[in-house]
Amino acid sequence: HVEVTFESQRQFIAALLTLKPIFDGDRCSFIALLHPLERLRQYVSSQLGRVSHSFEQMPSASLEMRRLIRYGQ
């Protein structure tokens, strides 16, 4: 993903550029997809309100993860 900015009619439009690979045998082509950043931000904000996680739900099998969880708490 790459953030890009376009200018249209003296207005700047921020977008996220992604490349979708299309495989054809031993060849690979790409389709460029543009996603308006403002819409993505609105979507992420709306979804974050619906998510609830706690430190207790995080996997803590490794020593490193237990340290990170302690640090986060």
C-alpha cells in the first residue's frame, strides 16, 4: 500500500494505492486500485467502536509476548 495525493480542480484528494497481482502462468500483471483515504478512515473509526479486546485475550505463550502484555498494561 502507498498513500498518494491527487490534485483535481484545485482540491487535493488523498488515496491509498494498492496493486492486485494477476497471475497468468509464469507471468504476473497488476491492477492498480485507488481507495479514498477519507472513506477508509471513516470505516475504520466505525469498526473500532464495535471491537473490544483485553490483555487477557491476547496469546501469551512466549516470554516476549508476556513482557509486551505487561508493558501494555
